[in-house]
Amino acid sequence: MRNWATIAVGILLAALLIFVVISNSDEVTVVLPLIQWRTKLWAAMVGGAVVGAAASLVLVAWPLLRLKLHARRHQKRIAELEQEVHGLRTLPITTDTPRPTSAQKV
């Protein structure tokens, strides 16, 4: 079911892109601070969408990457502490101080 939905969304997006290309074939001048060029309107629209998507991806991915690195660091620390607890649980129980005998209890 999921494959069919993916295919359907892909077909709809392709149809939308074809519609945009066909209906926006006028030439426009794109002016940036140091660059100016003429292109088709649909190319300017698609280029703007791609640049916007890339910028959004970077802005969203940066905090997620930081959180992932923090989680990895904490997982390593947890593994070290669990290993230490396991080592402490398996230590033999010994007493270094001698127990007082009845003759010593005066």
C-alpha cells in the first residue's frame, strides 16, 4: 500500500512540475546583488524552490546533528558506567578489618 501511495505522490508532483513548465515559459530577468541574467520563469521558480529547500534542510539538520552527537556521547558514558557497575557486582566480598573476638571485647 505504501509503494502505491509513493508512486501516486510522485506522479502528482511530476504533473505539477510539467504544468508549471508549460504555463510559465515567459522570459524574466533575475537580478541578484552581483549577478543579472535572463532565464525562463519556470527555471527561476524551480531554482528558488531548490535553494529554499536546501536552506531549510541545513537549518533543520544542524540541531538534529548536535542532538545526535550528544546522544552518542551519553550512550558511551552509560556503557562505561554499566561496565563499572558490573565489575563491582562481581567482586568477591572480603573484609580487610578483623572481627573482634570475645577475648578482645573488654
